[in-house]
Amino acid sequence: MQTALIDGDVVVYVAGFAAEECWYETEDGEIHGTMTQAKLHCDRIGADPTKISMRVEAEPKSHALRLVKNILLRVSDRTRAKELKVFLSGSNNFREGVAVTRPYKGNRSGRKPHHYQNIRDYLVDICGAEIINDMEADDALGINQTSDTCICTIDKDLDMVEGYHYNFRTDSFYNITEGLAVRHFYKQLLTGDTVDNIQGVKGVGIKTAEKILNPLTDEEDMFWAVHDEYVKKYDRPMEVMLEMGRLLWILREEGGMWEPKY
């Protein structure tokens, strides 16, 4: 393998959150390991869940950076790549201008790790990470993927990109064929992406999407099957389908947004 293409955004969050501990305290002074446990406790005692407070205890910066090094070393060792390229999302994202139905990533309210900026600075200053503006790190992975590279991430969205992949959380390698990449994209067109606030077809989940697509092998058949589902739910089906496709599509070349072939 010549080059390992590393999703730096994921590295920041995986290492950052691993270098801290969180507790959730309810108004009666009880401490809980997760927000879910805290809310369940509030339900049991009749306490106000809006008064749950979060406490974060971060490990030293050196510990967070050691976790980053461990991830990069694991990628280097497992892929046997001659070169590691790390990509980080920067400012602006063309998808924000594409989104009409819902704001892109408009549902995200989660906090960043305590060492978020420290890790990004380390990746840029020490590891030579490239900051990607006007699109996302995911797009840089898609653009740079070739027959001699390997995408290294834990994000399943990248499974719409053909080629070798390495999940450094599960330590698993797999190869995405052209057919699998196409199928993954159309499945996402049906289900959307709740993490990024992309709606897809209202009411269609993974099982329904698989039921629609599993009998099909030809991309054109998949396209029209998905289009039929949009027709059922939207007044302007092609317009909405184009919007969702462009939000979901991982670029293969700069500016190369998804265009329907049929």
C-alpha cells in the first residue's frame, strides 16, 4: 500500500473523548455515567431532567496526544503504507448552500472534546495534516482514493467510495467494489443521514431500503426505484432527490457534485 488516507476529523474526536471522563449529576446530587442513566433516574424520582449538569474531567494534553500517536501508529503498522496523509475539515462547506429541506448538520448540538484544538494543532504542526476548506475531510479522502491508497476511518459514509478501507476502531480491512459503493449511496438516498440532518425519504429506514434495493443489480434500476419512493413522498421529487444526493455524495474530484445519470 502506497498511501493511507486518514480521516483526521474522526481522530480528533476519538482521541479527544477517550482522554476525558464525563459524569452527569441530577438535582438530588446523584452521579451517573451517561445522560440516559441520569434521565431515567429523574423519571424514577420525579426530578427535573433539564437540571442535569455535566461534569468533565480531562486527562493532560500529553495523554490525548499519545492516543493520537497510537491511532496513527496502528494505521501505519496495519496498512504498511509508505505515507500517511491526514485530512481535517476547515472553514465553509458547499453543502450548507445545497441544503434547502433542512439545514445541513443543523441538529448537531454536541460538545467538542476538551483537547479538540490541541489535537488539531498537533495533527497540522507535527503530522502535516492538510486542512480542507469549502468541503469536508471526507471529500478529500474520496478525491485522493486510488487503487494504491486506503481510506482509514470509522465513518461508514465513506463506504460509497470504491477501493480499500481500514476501520482503525475495529481493526478491520475491507474492499468496496464499484457495485457495493453504488448500492451504499442509493441506500443512503433512501434513508438519509440523521447525524448530518439529511432527511432522505420520510419513513424509509435501513430495512425498507434494503428490501427495495436488494433485488436490483443495475444502477439505473436502483436510481428509478429510489426515484419512485421520492415521488410517493414529495411534490417535487427530482428536485428533492438531487438535493439529498448532493448532500450525501462524497466527492471524487473537486467541484464534482452528484449529477443523476438517467
